[in-house]
Amino acid sequence: MIIIMRPDATERQVNSIVDKLKAHGFGVHLSKGVERTVIGAIGDKSSIELESLQMMPGVSEIVPIRKPYKLVSREFKKEDTIVSLSAEVKVGAGQKILIIAGPCSVEGEKQIIEIAELVKAAGANALRGGAFKPRTSPYAFQGLGETGLKYLAAASKKTDLPIVTEVMDTRDVALVAKYADMLQVGARNMQNFNLLKEVGKTKKPILLKRGPGSTIKDLLMSAEYILSEGNNQVVLCERGIKTFEDSTRNTLDLNAVPVIKKWSHLPVVVDPSHGTGEWDLVPAMAKAAIAAGADGLAIEVHQKPEAALSDGAQSLKPDTFAQLIKELRLVAKAVGREL
């Protein structure tokens, strides 16, 4: 349930409600908006008399949350959440569209610094690159680990681009958080609940990717795990789902963008690289994603896709990426956004 406080409610009145809820075993989450403070209470409603809460000073109304995902729902928070990757780079609530770009894998220091400079010059405002790589085959390139994180940090230092990189294991969360500005939970780990709880304990922004066989509700429930641990800096990512269609790597579900925005206050980005698996389809889907209302894009870019150690077939060359950014600016302007 949520307790909506009166606009003139004092901090003391809010604290009194919080203390009472905690005394009855509720998990409590505060959301302070411009016009009102909302207290989210997660727990057994039968353990407390709602009428006694309603009568407490400062309370405007008590509203039950019907959705199984509580904290990520529009019922809990009507205002769009803004997630900050850095002081300058933010995503959500009509902010400048976030462009996360870079290679699938960090392959070397020179490679990642060079691509960081190229994507920044083209218009990207965040750098992606995998240091830990989940691969279908145990014999495929698994990433450079902490060495790759250090290379990302060097590229970030040179370009001032915040780093977005994947964490795969609960044991690596602290290590990745030491270097990254945003932790990515990949599609394969979307329902790794121990990992979700662990990243939820950090103060880092989280990019949560939708699993290939997961519904939008599944994605929102996974986000709920992160928020329930106290971290509300979560960005959801649509990156394609598995369907009977086999002409592309995945089926990019652009319906997810407006649906998520209707159901949740969290920002949404789209990954057309994994969504299609083919570089020449990425520009069209990237433009469609912006038109659909996405708050950002995650696009794979590599100097030599034909020689990439992973996902070269879906990676744009730097000049193609630069041209795409020019075209995306036109689409963004047409829908009242800025890139």
C-alpha cells in the first residue's frame, strides 16, 4: 500500500508514519515528489489497522497497490524517475536521450580508448564495453576481467564518458562497481535474484536487460528486487525476445517502450544491436525506438566488426554510427526530444 501525505505534512509527521510501519514489520520506501511525499509500505496489511494510519496527522489518503510489482509501479510513483550516470549525464523524464555506445567486448586498451574517442565525437554520452562476457560456448572469449575494467577506466578518464559494463556474479559486484558508473545486469541474469539483490545494495545506477523469454511483467518484477534493496536508480532495457521468427537474432519488441512507460516510472532504453543481430537493421530500429518514446539507446560500435572477438555481425563501424546519430537527431526533434 502507499500512504499519500498532505502537501503541508511535516518531516516529523512523515517520520511518525514510518516508525509505526516499521514497528509492524513493514518495509518502508519514501518517495519525495515536488507536490507530495509518498510512503510505500510493503508487508502484511492485516498486521495493522488502516483506520489508525488514516487518522494520523499529515496523512491524506491510503491507496492499495494492486500490481505485484510495487515500488516500480506508477501507482507508487507517478513522476518519471531520473537516473544519473554522472553529474552531466542523466536519463528519464524528458532528459536528453542517452546514447550508450561501444564494443561488445573490451579487447585491449588501445582499442577501447580509440572507440571511446570516436563514439564521443559522434555524439554518444556513455561508453559500453564488456569486461566479463556471458557466452553460450565455454570456449568463446570470456572477457578480460579486471584488466578490461582498467582499460575502460582509462578510456573514461580520457573522454569523460561514464562507463556502462556488465556484472555477472554476486562475487564481482564490488569489483565492477569500483570502476563502472552503471552496472549492467544482462538478459541471461535478469532473473538471477541473488545478483539483483546484490546490485540493489549498491548506490550505482543499474541497466536491467529483459530476458529473451521474459514478459514485461517479469522484467518489472526483477526490477522490484533491486528497488526493494533500496536502489531506485534503475533503467530498463528492451533488447529483443525469442519468437517463432528466425530472420533476425531476436524480435525487438518496441511495444515494450510505451507499455513500460504506462506501467512504471522507470526510464527505458532500447538495444537494437541485440534486438536484431544484424548491423544493417540497427539504424532503422534505433530510429523507431526513439519515435516510440525510448529514453535512450545502447548500440554496439567496433572499428573492425569483421575481426571483433564477439558480436561483430551486429556492430556498427564508427562512420556508420556517426551518420546514424545525425539521423537520430532529426527523429528526436520530430517527437519533441533532444539528442
